[in-house]
Amino acid sequence: MKKKYIFIIILVFVLAVIGLFIFIMNNKDDKNKEYSIYDFNVEMKDGISYVNNEKIGLSFAIPKGWKAVEDLMSSFSIRTENFIPFNSNISSNSIPKNGCWIGTSAIFEEEGSEEDVHYSITKYYINNPNEKKNNQEIIEIDGTKGLKERLISEKGETVMIWVPINNIVYLFQTSLFGEDKESCQEEFNKFLDTISIKK
């Protein structure tokens, strides 16, 4: 009889631990989360597609003739209809041989935590512009300072703009390769003007 009670007590304890684990996992906050394309809402207004994610306070417009696609390079990617990748390698499938690509990401990184990979270093360069590298410049996105980095190779360049606000690092990037790189640069600049970040 005593063994039966011990077994019931152990069973209740194990179920309580499992229940607590499930509760914690379901109510876990978004620290260090990177969003995916499925976390964004797209709606049409006056013939323009607007992308919004209220949780991270980010919205922007998709250029006309572009489409949203899922890839591994960013949380939300858009490409021109005529996009052809440079090659089929997964790490370079967002580098265009033809057409244009823009990627947008938002990553929670609590400042000063172990997971703080980009947040503090980006803020450091923004607050200490004399320390920035030759391929970096300070720019503004929606009235907020960001760090623009250019990674240049023989065949083109990748442009990344890091904007740290309230423990979120927003990343806006494009790869300027292939036949359309000049027009892609123009489209990227226009895209940056549509960005709205809640402060």
C-alpha cells in the first residue's frame, strides 16, 4: 500500500514538472528571437504592399514588381520578378546574377547579455564615429542612427545597415551583384525611405 502512495506522489510530481516546463516554454519572452517571414503581415493600400510587424514596431513598403520570398538570409526577403541567383549554393542564393534582392531582419539582443552579438558593437560605432572602420558610415533610418557596412568583392558588394533600438537589432541588407546592380542600389535607397521603426 505504501508503494502505491509513493508511486502516485512521484507520478504527480513528474506531471507537475512537465506541466511547469510546458508553461514556461509557452510563456517564454522573445529575447534573442529572430523573426521569420511568417511573423510579418502584408496588406495592400493604394496599390502598394506594406509589410508590418507590430510586435517589433517595424513597417516598410515592398517596391512595385517585387515579391516576398522565404530564404535563409533574412527574416523577410523580397526580390524582383526577374531574380536569378548567382549560383544554387544556399549561402549565396540571395546574391543576384540578374534582378535585385533586399533582406530585412530583426533580432532581440539584450544589451550586455551573452547573446549580445551585434547590439552593443553597433551602438559603440554609432556613438564613437571616429572608431568606425573604412567600410562603415553612420546613416539615419527613419530618424534613428544606424551603421552602414559595405562588404566589397571583385564581382560586387553587400550592403548591410544595422539599427539598434530598445534591445532589437534591425538589419536591412542587399547584395549588389550582376547585371542590375546600379538599379538595385537605387531601389534599395528608395526602400530605406519607406522604413518606419517605432521608437
